[in-house]
Amino acid sequence: MNIETIKTLGDLKQSNYQSKSIKDELRDNLIQKIKNKETTFEGVHGYENTVIPELERAILSRHNINLLGLRGQAKTRLARLMLNLLDEYIPYITGSEINDDPFCPISRYAKELIKEHGDNTPVSWLHRSERFAEKLATPDVTVADIIGDVDPIKAANLKLSYADDRVIHYGMIPRANRCIFVINELPDLQARIQVALFNILQEGDIQIRGFKLRLPLDIQFIFTANPEDYTNRGSIVTPLKDRIGSQILTHYPMDLETSKRITAQEAKLLEDQKSSVTIPDLARNLLEQITFEARKSDYIDAKSGVSARLSITALENLLSTAERRALIAGDANTTIRLSDFIGIIPSITGKVELVYEGEQEGAAMVAYNLIGEAVKSIFVNYFPKIEKLQKQEEDSPYDDIVSWFFNQKEGFELLDNLREKTYLEILDSISPLDDLIGKYQPNLAKQDSYFMKEFVLWALAEFKLLSKNRFLEGLQFKDPYGSFISGI
């Protein structure tokens, strides 16, 4: 259909255009995508077998939808991606405030215009990118904002009585006719405002300042809600929940690989950062594991959730930490070091809600401990498990490393801002590390081996085979018992 040539209602009739509701539009286009084996929600990972099938069933059922989940679970993104299921263009009566369908006008303006001009009524086209409206539910939202109100200025300019419905100024919902309308954080919406949505969802009429208008609005409603809000700030009133067709539970990524894909997709990294800073795959795994550790930490409020944005901003901070270090040292290129993870602590502390014990511990210390817990969890995927109770006569793969540190009476320091060459030389000096990595990770790339060496040191410290002390300029590793025996 060539929309450039369709300018009037008569042209539209001759084109054999078939009008349909937005829910039918979404349903028909979804069916076509499924038949063509196309991805319906591009860029959303981890929901392929859980959330997306439920969302597709809700669309096929022509339901209004409530996406219920913790923060950072792509609820708003899913709602916005539904735009891709709309027709590219739809016609509407030119000048209509509520996007009147030329074949099924509902406003007084459109009806009178068609009555006056007939087939010469001007028609415009609305692109699907303009068919999305969104409102964040806040305590200051009023019925006038979302439904409408009487406009005294319009009444004065048009010399109309307040009894004339032409004095009405439509709110956000009527203006979103034939569009997707999203209300984020629905429980935050005051109960009296939620009540105002009853008739719109079920009966299709609105009431404004005594006017009861029969406006069968054609809207696909998407609501988002956080379970935490049900107790903290409000709730969804029961009759409104009853009018929402499908409630779909979202969730966090269930495995590291999915989480890594999301982080890599969403992190805003500059090309010069990517080219100058190399990120070992182990570093990416460790970064994601920190988020998984946070979600099960006793110091963090599980009901509040730990957003996927933690990993995203942490990756950005991690690269910036390495970039800053390289600039200070004068290195053109560098590889992520485990000590660079100290730079992601601000990304963690701003993304978690601590329980009382966490507050007592301190946000920065909780974040630092999460890095240690992530190291412990990932370590067993690469090296033999370290037994807490090991018989003295049994050899351990880590004995040589511990013995090496036993002979370092002054301890072993690894400073944060070492030049790349110096950093490599210092780690190369611990020869037992090469033997351990060569035995258990023989196919590891040379450029990734230094991160692995530092990773082993951190892990041995977390498992109490070495001691690790943080000071202003870096880290010190020591044998925990050697210093005690020597009196240092």
C-alpha cells in the first residue's frame, strides 16, 4: 500500500484498507512472526523458555498484561519491544487528538469532520514508533494527567459552556488511543487513580468532571510492578488486578553465559577502550559471578533484588579502572587485572540494599567480600577443590605455591598501578604458579595467564592458604603461618 497517495477518506476506501484493533494487530503480526520462525523480542536473553512464551500467549489471547518482577529484569524493555509487532503505519483523521480511526471514529471532532467533508475528510498516517506512551507512576500523578479534565482556557477561546464536551482536555490515556500504553511501577499509583482505570479497562468509557463519555478506546495496556512495592509503598487494588488479563513473572538470568550476553550487549564501551584493554574470559565470568553472589548474600536484601545493571555498570567501571591505570603508567595497551576489580566497588554499593547486618559491616566491605566470594565460587571450575580439613601426609596441588610464600619473609606486594612490564615480571617470579596453571589449564592463552595467576593468589587467600592484606597502593600476599613462626 502506497501511503503517499492516500490523503483522504475516499482514497482509503478505494485502497481496500481493513481496519483492526491494536490487540488484533499485535496478534496477527505475532502469528506471522512465529510462522516465519522470526525472533519476536530481539535483544532479550534468558527468557526464551520462560517469560517470552507466556508473553506471546497473552498477546494471542489479546490480554492487557502486568509484568511482575524485581528491578533490572527487562520489564520496560519487553513492553517497548512490542512496538515491533505493530503495523508500520496506520491511518487516522488529520487533526484528531486521539488518533481516530477513519472507519470507526469515536471523538466528536472526527465524527463532525467526516459528517461535513465525507470522502474528502483528510487522513494522515501514524508510524508505529509514535504509538507508544509511557507513564511512571508517582504519588503526584492525578486523574487529570492520565484521563483528562475540563480546560477553562479552551472554553473561553471557543466561547463554550462547561456543559459542552468540547471543553474537555484529554489526558495521556485517551491520547494513546490505538497505541501501547505502559504504566511503570503500578503499585505506586494512588488507589483512587487506579480506580479511575476500571472502566477504561473493562467497559471502555471515561468520566471527566461529570461528563460520562462513551469512548471505546483501543489501547494495549502494559503494566509493570515490583513485588517489593506491594508492602513498601502500596499495592495494586484487587478489582484492577481482576481486569488485567495476564500477569507474567520475570526473573534474573539463570546462568553466567546468559548474564554475560546481557552485559556485553548493554555496556556502553568506547571503541578505544575496547581496543586498548583486553578482557580475559575469566574476568567476565568473575564479574557476572559477583552479581550472582550478591543475590544470595545474607548482607543484601533479597526482596529488593540485585539489578542486571550492576554487572553492566561494573564492566564499564572495570574497563575505566584499567584504562586509568594504563594512562598513569604510560602503557598503550593493557589487560584486565584482578586488582582492577577494586574499581567496581562503587558500582556495587549503589545497586544493593543492605539488611541490618550489612549496614553494620559497611557497604564497601560487603562489596569487597562479594568479590572474594565470587573468586571462591569460580575457582573450583578451573582447579581442584581445596579441602578445609586435609590430612598432613596428603599432598596438595598448592603446596609449592604456599612454600614459595613461606620463604618470602617480607611478604609479596602487588601494587595497583604497576607498569604492564613490571606487573608481568613480578607474577613470573612465582614459578610454582606456572606449574599449576600448566597442569590444570594447559590450553590457556598467554595473555590470559597473568590474570589467572593473580586469580589463583586471591583464591588461595580466600581459602586461607595465604593471607591477603589491602593497603592504599595495592595488595600484600603472605604465608599466614610463616610470619607468625618467624615473629614478623
